[in-house]
Amino acid sequence: MEKIDPDELATGLIRVAENGRIQWLNRAATTLLGPAGASLRNQPIDRVSPALAEWLARVLAQGRTLQAPEASLEGDDRIFDVCLQPDGDSVVIELHPVSERVRQRELAEQADRRQALSLMARQLAHELRNPLAGVRGAAQLIAARKLDETSGRHAAMIQREVDRITALIDRFAQSDRRASEPVNLHRTLTEAAELVIAEQHGRLSLEQDFDPSIPEMSADGGQLHQLFLNLMRNSAQAGATTIRASTRIEHHSPLIDRPGGHAVRVDIEDDGQGVPEELRERLFLPLATGRDQGSGFGLAIVQQIARAHGGLVEYQPLEHGSRFCLRLPLKTAVEPSRD
């Protein structure tokens, strides 16, 4: 079996002697420990971290492997999975940076809090249905009486607006229920883009950068179509002239539900006006909108659909425009789709 060069590993490795002095570090450990990393050879381990020195003493005394998941080393803001393993008369320390995983978990927790608020909004919407039905019924009665042209026009307008609000409520209430079917992600993305481009009468163009190795996924195709439609319409409403859709498989993704698994990452970038800074923290909340005519449900539904699939949507501001990053667990279809 071919021997692996420690300097080719992404994991940081530090070998420490019984006297607590560092014997060697691989290239990844030198990088992870920052500017001082290159000068740590033959230095005491407590120069790196008092916590590491304490754990080293325990491993030497007990002769057993010690694991410290998501540990913060003193003087370092980053988070590591740390493993100390006895190896003869020395101890090998492994450092696995997990800052991205922690960040994704924090984003997921934020999404869950937003989803709790979304649940409250759905309950409120449920309570609104009856009075809305009453308003519509009253408008129908006014229209039926045919008092005059103006009254009839106003009654029709009331019915139309009530129907629009009811449709929004229904769409929001159903976005956390999903079916499961084989879905061609790229076809779904392209069909959503074609619809938005048609709505914009040629004022919008699409650039594609798709990973052809992505298989058909087990998902709710209709909901994913709605998710992409909402994101691209959001770009169009922000004044974008170009949307760039890209897909990648993200190995060992810091995904919410299975941090070590694989994910499909979909990036929707645009050259629009972007999101005002004061709106970014509540961007995925119901009724949060920066447009006078916006319903405030579009991005809330996007996040809700992503969470129903075990995924997450993240907003990233660009110098010119916006990027929405969707991560979904890579769950392949059980059977091929029938075209």
C-alpha cells in the first residue's frame, strides 16, 4: 500500500514528545496555526494552547485517545475537532477545522427560528381565511345588485385582491409539505429560468454553469421549481439583467442535518441592486420586503421549501448584485424518471 505523505493531508498533524515539546508538524498544521506555525518545532505545546497541554498530560497519564469535538483553542477564534492519540513515547494531535460546519449550523438555527415565526404566520393566515371569505362574499353581493358601473368595478377589485391574498396564504401554508419523486435539477432550473425570462420580455439573460455529474435527485419537483422561480423573480425585481445559475456537488458538506455528507450546491447570482443591509437579517422572514409592491412571502417560501428538503438557503452580498446559495442533501432518485 502506498505510503501517504503527511504534508499532503488537509488534517493538521502535530507530534509531541513526552516532555511536551513539539517534534514535528505537517504543512496543514503549520497553516492552521497561523504565522507562528512555522517556528513551533521544538517548542512546548502550551505555546500553541494551554488546553492542548492539559489534554496531552491526560493522554500520557491514561494511555488512551482523547477527543475534543468543536474545541476552541485559547488565543484562536477558530473551532477545531481535536483528537490526541498516543503513539509509542509520543502523542499525535489531529486538528480538523470545523468553522464552516459551525457557521452552517448557526445559519440552520436561524432558519429554524424563522420557520417558527413562519408557523405563527400560517396560524394567523388560517385565522384570516374566514373574514376574507366574508369580505369576498359581501363584494359578490354588491356586484350582483348591479347598482352602478363604479360599484361593480370596485366589487370586482375587492374580489380580485381577496383571491390574490388567499392564494398567497395557501401557497405559504403548503410549502412545508413535499412529495418525493425523481427530479432532474438542471431541467427544473432551466424551466424556471425560461419562465422568468419570458416574463421580462427579453430584458433578462441566463448564464449556466452546471455540473453534469449531478444525478437525478429524490425531491419535490414542483416545490423546487417554485423555489428557483421565486429566487429568479427576486433577481428580476431587483433590476438584474443577467442571472448566473451554477451547480456543484459539495463533498463532506457542512450541511445542517448531516455535517459529513455530500450536498448539491446551487448558486443563483445576479447583477441587480442587491439587498439593503438593514433588511438582510430578516430577509427570509414573512412580510420582509424592500419593495413597495412586494408581498414579503417569496423568500420566506424559498427557505421553507429548502428546510422541508433538509437544506438551507444563504444570502451572500456581492460587489454588484446578490448570490443566493442553496444546499440540499444529495439524495439520489430511487428510480429513473420517465420522460
